[in-house]
Amino acid sequence: MNYKKWMMATLAGGLFVTSLVACSSNGTPSITPASNPSAEDSKATTEPKSELKTLQIWQKDDYNTYPVAQYLEQKTGYKVQYDMLPQDKPEDKLNILIASGEPYDAITIFGSTDFKALYSDYAQKGALIELGPLIDKFGPNIKAVIDPEALEAAKVDGKLYAIPTKSISNVNTSLYIRQDWLEKVNMKSPTTLDELTAVLKAFKEKDPGGNGDKNIPLTVKGEAAFIDNIAGAFGIPNFWNDVNGKMTPRILDPAYIEYVNYVSDLFKQGLLDKEYAANKDATAKEKFTSGKAGMILLNWSDVPTIADALTKNIPTAKASYISALKGKDGKAGLAAFRGFDRLTFIPKASKHPEDAMKWINAKLEKETFLNMTIGEENKHYTLKDGTYTPIQPIFSDERNAANNFLTGSDDTNYPIYWQARVRKDMRLFEAWEFMNKKEPANTKVEDPLGFAPYLPEFSKSFQQLNTMVGDYTMKLVFGAEQLSGLDAFIAKFKSEGGEASYNEVNDWYATAKK
């Protein structure tokens, strides 16, 4: 079906439905090679440039009045009208705009699995412009600074229809412990599963929190059926992991039973919060900051808020992250996100596709990209010994939302520039640095499916299967289900999309490893 026929059918028959799938935002400076401007390019610099119209992801600030927009107009020469997708159900609005042929010159969407499904569908139905020829002609910076692996992963049926913006591959979540509780029980921070169990027992039995028998050794929000760091010690840090050369979901991994036995044992001993299943994120945090809990599963971005609340309630309290725990065979792993933060494509309805590509390319010029993302030296940030440190409050006022202007990134340098955002609060930076710089490199385990192409069977059942496995795992931990029923559950998992996903993922993985 060609694009026009599809567009008419879509509008007549209602929006096509794409299954929404949950997905759970990057050295040395690189040099952008100089290019000799063609006569056409020289002419373009003297003639008025087209006014572009773009569609962006939702943010609370108006893109058009944000300082980054004004800076980019000055540097690229393109005046741009920025529209936003709604915060609620953006996929539905995007479908309407694409199907109706709204003449946007560039559209930026999230890179999550659900949006990747939409992108792939649009490309296959002919609604998007193939970008390879435009990049060859107008995109030298794109070729120079965007990771070739990311460009390859963004292709649909072997052709590129979107400029990918890579996510920064961070470890985000681990176990955060009360150091002053450790001191009171005369123990060191645990480094193995056995040591973790011993510390939690001491927290329960020796009352370091002064709560009598009300101490909660470890609290976790209920949606975390797989507790980061603990799961890594069993070799299952991600939803899917490589087991003997095959991509394997946790439920089919032999280590799954060992993980369930360990965590259910913590629960039976009273070492894991008895209200674990019912805990909202805020509930678990309140238990920790009020002094009731000695350990919590925590994202590093929450550290300043948690630290402030804890200190307010208990001025002498001290807390920090523990290292990646080692299991009985020495396994350790902290899950790290890998994939696309966002994708930018040019719809067939664009009135100025060449100018859109020139604009995207101009934003990736080295100095323009640096200023766009973190500002001007000695105004928005300082630079010393390769370290970018923000100057407040102007950095937050004028660059806090700069990441929403990304249409591709300098994948060598952006992870370095980006650290200025984390240095807005040194407690934030220290937490991020501990998990991402101070831990041994081999404990950081990136999502192996992060750069997989759109896989229809996998995407269709991903959310449903993960929810099913999470719910079942929680029931095993609490004793509502028994491991004797595991084979029956696995049969159900396979019949409801697990087997089709496994085959599809491994067909891709077999070629990706070559």
C-alpha cells in the first residue's frame, strides 16, 4: 500500500492501532572534518532560508521562547516553529498528524519500544522520507559524530528513515544503605550475597535504627519484582540476558529459580519489607527517610531529595550505595540502559526536506552542539582539566531542557558534556560516579536488545510478558505460588508470545553477533 492510499484508508477507517509496549534519558574530543561547501551551499548562505516547522516531545516550557531555540536560529540561520505532542496519549496525536499529512519538516519522538513500533510502521507504509541520500549530500556532521552502530540500528528494512539520538548508557539503580546503621552493628558494606544476608540480619536483630522490632532491613517498591544488584549477582541483570550464546528471558534462565529462592528466603526471615508487594515508590522512600528502613532500592537521580529528607529527620544519618554484589560463582552485574533516547524523522509531507537535513546537520557542528547542550563557557559552565561544571542558576534556567532539542548527538563528546547536568548537585554526581565510574567496568551490563531493530512479535508481547513474569515472581516470593508450578507457568508464558519472541529475538541475535 502506498502512502497516499494508506493515509486515506487511515483517515476513513480511524487510527491504526499499534500495541503500546513498555520500555522500562550519552573521552576525548572528536574532530568534525571540514567540508568544502558546494556552489549550492554557498548560494544557500546568501539566500533567505526556509522557515521550518517541527514537532517535538512534550515539555513544560514553550520551545519557541526557550533560549536554546533562539541560539539555534542564530547559529544555523533557520527560523523554526516548534510544536509539541501532548503529554497524554502522544501516540494517538502523532498518528493523526502523520495520516493527515500535516507538513512538519522534522518530527522527534521518544526512542522507546512503542514509538519505535510507530516509526517502523510509518516507514514501511511510505509515510517517511529515506534519509540516506539526504545525509550523503547534506549531512557530513551526521556521518562524523553519530555512532555508526546507532545509525545501522535505526534502519527499517535496510534503509534509514530517522536520525537516532543515543541514550547515555548509565547504570541508574542499585541498593542504598544507611552507613551509620552499619557502624552501629560493627559491619562493613556488603560485597557478596552472603554478606548482604548477614548485614540485613544484623539490622533486624540489633536495632540500629532504635525502632525496636519495627526495623525494616530492606525496603523496595512493589513493582520491582527483580531487585537490581541482587538480580545481577545471579547473572540476570536485564530482562533478557545471554545464556550460552542465546538471548534468554529471565523466566527461562536456570538462574531464575536460585534468585527466587534467595529473595523469598529474605522475605521469610523478615529481612525484606513484609509490605513489599503493596509499596508504592513514595512509600518505600518514606520508610527509608523516616529512619524505619536500613536499605532501599534507589535511582541515583533521587539521592539529593532522599538525603535532604533523611538528614531533616535524622541529622546524624549517613547513607551511600553498596558495590555490585557477587554471587556464589563470582557473578555480579548492574543493569545499564542501551538504545535510543529519541528518533527524528522527516515525513513525506515535509515542504523542505533538504533544509530540514541541513538544519539537523548544522546543529551537530562541534561548537554549536556544545553550546546547545550545556551553554557558553564561563557563562553557563566552567571547564577545568576536562571537567564541565555548571554555573547556577543560569545553567538550569537556560539549558535544563536543552536535551529536548537533540536531533542526533555527538556520541563521543556528549557523554562528557552531559556530566555537567549531573554536577548541578555534587551528591548527585557522586552517586552517578560511584555506579558508573568507580565500579569495575565488567559489572556494567548493557541491555543486549537495546539496538535491536523493531521486532514485531517481541514488541507485541513485551509488556504483557514482563508484567506476567513480574506478578508471578512476586507471588513466589510471598509464598502465594510454589516453584512446583513453574513448568506450567513457563508453558503459559511460551503460549502467550514468549516462544514466538524467543525465536524472533534469537534469529536477529544470531546475525547481530557476526
